[in-house]
Amino acid sequence: MENEFLPRRVRIEETKMMTSLEKWFKLDAQLDFKPGQFLEISVAGAGEAPISICSWNGVEICVRKVGRVSSALHQREKGDFIGIRGPYGNGFPMKEIEGEKLILVAGGLGMAPLRSVLQYVLKNRKKYGEVTFFYGIKCLEMMLFRDELLKLMEEENVNLHIAYEIEDEEIRNLKKRFPERFHKGMVTTLFEKVKVNTESFVVVCGPPIMYKFVLKKMEELGFYKERIYMTLERRMKCGTGKCRHCVVGIGSSSKLICRDGPVFSAIDAELIRELV
Amino acid sequence: MKFLKLKKDQIEDFFDSIHSFGIVYAPVKSDGKISFRRAQNFSDVSLEYTRSQIPPKHVILPMEEPILKFREEEYFEVVDDENKVLLGVHHCDIIAFKMLDEVYLQPPKDIYYHERIKRTLIIGLSCIPDNYCFCKATNSFYTSDGFDIFLHDCGDFYFVRVATPRGLKVTENSKNLFEKVDEKDMELFVKAEKERFERVKGKNLWMIGDLIELRDENFWKIFSERCLNCGNCTLVCPTCQCFEVYDELEEDLKSGNRFRRWDSCMLRAHGLVADGHNFRERTEERLRNRLSCKLGEMRCVGCGRCTVYCPTGIDILEIVRALKE
Ligand SMILES: Cc1cc2nc3c(=O)[nH]c(=O)nc-3n(C[C@H](O)[C@H](O)[C@H](O)COP(=O)(O)OP(=O)(O)OC[C@H]3O[C@@H](n4cnc5c(N)ncnc54)[C@H](O)[C@@H]3O)c2cc1C
Ligand code: SF4
Ligand code: SF4
Ligand code: FES
């Protein structure tokens, strides 16, 4: 019988430090997955942690060092092995969004799952309307996938804007190179600086605190709730609906984020208490 | 269903006969408390009991168990293939297993739970309710499935229900111990069940899920201020499913075991994520979450354990009363 808890051994093909905290890994794995799904990453001796797939072309992850598993993972290099389970979760409704305009809103590490959406959309570019990407960072030093994103700014495919909190010399130079693309403030300020179509679909990922602000902003601007999708984080131990760590909501409307999510709409946020 | 009769003076022989079907776990009394343990001799077993402190859940879902062995990044499963007999399980605890089945057997199946439950012969036993029981309210007063054999105490005999082919095999294996039931036995069975029914307090849980959601923080604080965050209430609950997973390395620092262990939503670390953010930081949030899981989602069998074993007397029915006030 298939044992869902048995990790598959995969080889690390490539790694790169993205920032002082985040490390990127390319895995030698063949997987059928959807943008927004996640893996349970296993490091023998350290344990398991849920990590989003941050790519569409191949299987890549981007991991912030915060605890036991992520620290052990940071010690792994090209050619080493790790374990994976999954993919788990529902993922973003990419089919439903086809033919429509799309705005991606990422805060910090929220870039990881949204990069998968971005790569998917670029791969299927003709199927989608105008694509806008809002990315909020603390400072340039914390910007993930920097080279890739700056390259994207030079192209016409995606309308990419960055909100930053701390300005430095480098940001000032980038502002000169890419006028109107870097804005000081939180990611929500980009909605004031950049003209957006409120009929767009929106996909959001960021730290827990970010969702409330983003949802409030969208409501003010008159976006459709059923077109706003967020991917949420909880403390997950199994990824399969068994350990109940990721429970949210009260009574019959409660959900397990790993099984029923991690992607939920702003409508869900109305019906499920404390979802965001 | 097949109905039979087992005289009480035959129960010891019956007990001896079931060992051929697996390792027998039965209610055993020690330090004045009942718990389900391996039982070799009938003299160790207490069939007349109100509730075990720890429910029989741990026989199928151990408090702590290795789920994998690993050597570097190679993982190997560790599966328990022991045949077991779980004797003396009350209605509520059987219904609790049915609730756990819904969780653990739902795809993707949890093979650890599945392998154990399918290798376990369950022999139910009618209970002796007390004032803490409220199984009528949770619809878990009586069960018609979830067991192989069920023994109903009718004074000097057990009225026996046989529900599965496996159960039938067990009774046929010791044919000489069982008798056919007649009209009189049936009447005594109904009488015994009626008496049991009278002993359980009537309670009504309608609206409870909505009330749990509607009440604000101040409501929960009345109770949570007394809470020690000890997790006893979840430890003794037959329907609690939460577990934690962790690895332990051997001395070579390369191989080791991955374990899982019961966890409690009443403990602070249950909802903790990176950056120290906690989705259920305060005790009142955790208490409300527990009540939501148990009474809001109807995953409670009314066994009363959480009230009986709470060191500060936080009473689930008192919360119900207050919710409705
Ligand atoms: C769907 C999903 C997708 C995710 N995607 C990504 C991703 O792409 N990249 C990424 O980097 N992260 C991602 N995460 C987050 C990641 O899973 C967590 O940060 C995870 O905890 C890391 O595991 P760890 O073992 O390294 O940390 P842990 O050792 O679990 O520690 C994490 C934090 O929890 C706290 N903590 C844990 N246990 C205790 C305890 N017993 N007592 C006190 N404090 C404790 C610590 O404060 C620590 O900061 C995702 C999470 C989810 C749910
Ligand atoms: S919540 Fe309390 S009464 Fe209900 S099943 Fe659990 S321990 Fe028993
Ligand atoms: S047993 Fe009582 S004191 Fe302990 S966590 Fe539960 S409610 Fe709180
Ligand atoms: S992570 Fe275990 S139930 Fe969701």
C-alpha cells in the first residue's frame, strides 16, 4: 500500500543563496503540480516542513532559514539528497483566470509561490490578459530573484512594480534605470501609484499581517471578492488533513488549510472566521 | 446482526479463547484508574467500569510511535503488523473510533492507523454511566456498528451482538460457550439498555456551533482564566487527532527514526509559525478552538473525560450552559 508519509529521495541539482536568509534549490524531480501547491520537504534528522514550489519550469524551492528543518536544509548543497512528499494543496485557479487580467501581489517570501504563478503565466502568456506584478520588500538586499525580476522589467510581458521600505544608493540607481517602477512604501501603496483594472483577478501571498491590509485596499478600490485569491500559511505537520495543526474557522465552516487550501478566496475570508 | 447469549460464568473461558486471535488489550485497574493494557489473565481485567482515564484510542494510535526509519536520506516505513483484540470498549469509544476513521482513512489513507485498526478485533461492552456522561446529546449513546462483537451486561448473562464475519468466526470458535437467545433474554436486554438510558442526563446541543462563534473574547475568558494550559483535556479525549512529528538521530548521526506523538491544541506551540507569529496565541482562543472542534464540528462523544480530568474543573457542560444563557 502507498504510504503517504514516506518521502521520496531527490537530488539537489543546484543551489544559490538569494539573500542572507533565503536559499534557492533546484531539485532533480519529475512532478505533476499546479502553481500554489506545496511540498513537504524532509531532511532526515531534522524533520519536515511545508515549502511552496517556486517554479513552473522544473521543481525549485526557496527557503528562509527560521528553524530546525530550514537550517538543516541550508547546509545541503548541489549533489546532496533530501526527501519530498506531495505536491499538496489546491493551488491557484489558473484555468479560471484564463482570458482575464491578472495582478500578483507578493510580500517578502510570498514571492516564492507567486513566482510559480508568474512562470506559468509567462509560459502560457497568450492565455492571459494584462499581467501586473506588485512586490513588496524591506530593502534591496532582501529582494528575491533579483536578476530575473530586473530582466523582466526590461520586457513588455509583465508590468512589474516594487515597493520598498528602506532606500539606499542602489535603489536610487535602479530608480534612474527603471523610472516609475520603484516606489517607497508598503506593497499596498502600489495600488495608489499604479493604475490597475479593478476587474482583474488578484493572487496574493505574503506574511500573515499583509492580507488584512491588502484585502482592505482591494475592497476600497472595488475589486470583486470572488476574484481575489490568497495562499495562507499555518503550522503544518502532515500536509494531508490528519494532524489538525492547520485548522481555521469555527464549527461547521472550519477548514484545514493543507487540505482545503492553502489557496482561499476573499469570499472564503468572509465566511471562515479568522482565515486572515 | 447475529444475537447470542453468553452466561457470565463463561466469560473467563471466552476471554481465554480470544487470545488465539491476537494480543488482548482490555480495561485493567491500577492505582484506582482504568486503562487499556495488555491482559494475559482474566483476573487482571475489570469489565465493570465507568470510564478509562486514557481512552482505548492509544491501542490503535499510540501516544508516541516511530513511523519511519531513515539512513541519510533513505526512508523506510515501520508498520505494526500485530493482530490485536480490543476487549471491553464502550459505545462512546467505539463511535470515537468511527470519527477517527473518517480522518485517518480518508484519502490519502494513514497506513499506520489503517494497518492497526484492520488487524484489531473490537469487542464492545455496555457501560455504567455517571453524571459526567452526556452521550445522548452527542448521539453516541448506542452504536450499531464499529465493532465485531458487542457484550451487553444483563445481570447474570451478556446479550451478545455479532456484527462482522470476523466476529462470527470468534463466536463459532467457542461455540459451546454461546447459547441462542429467546424472548425472555431479549426483554432483559431491552430492560438493561433502558436502565442505562435513564442514567444519562439529557442535554441539548442545538445552536452550539453558532454560539461558539458568536460569543466574544470576554465570554471565553471566564473559563480560560482558570485554564493551566496543561493539555489534559485533549490527552484524555477519545476523538482528539492532533499529532506532532519529529526526528531523532542515532549516535552515528546519520540514521534515526521519525516519530509522531499526540499533540494538544491547548498548548501554546500548536499554532506557532515562523517569526514567532501564533495563530492561537491566547488561552481563550485555544479553548474556543477546542470547543469548536468538539461541539461545533460535533466531534465529541459525550464521554465526560475532559471535565473529569481537568485539574481546575473546567466543565464542558458548564460552558454549554453558559453559551446558551
Ligand atoms: C503552505 C506553506 C508554504 C510555505 N512555503 C514556504 C516557502 O516557500 N519558503 C519558506 O521558507 N517557508 C515556507 N513556509 C513556511 C515554513 O514551512 C515554516 O517557516 C516552517 O516552520 C519551517 O520549518 P523549520 O523546521 O525550519 O522551522 P521550525 O523549527 O518549525 O520553527 C519555525 C518557527 O516556529 C517557532 N517554533 C516552532 N516550534 C516551536 C516550539 N516548540 N517552541 C517555540 N517556538 C517554536 C519558532 O519561533 C520558529 O521561528 C510555508 C508554509 C506553508 C504552510
Ligand atoms: S470533548 Fe470531552 S466529553 Fe467530548 S469526547 Fe472529548 S473528552 Fe469526551
Ligand atoms: S485540562 Fe483544564 S486546565 Fe488543562 S488545558 Fe484543558 S481546560 Fe485547561
Ligand atoms: S497540516 Fe496536518 S491537518 Fe493540515
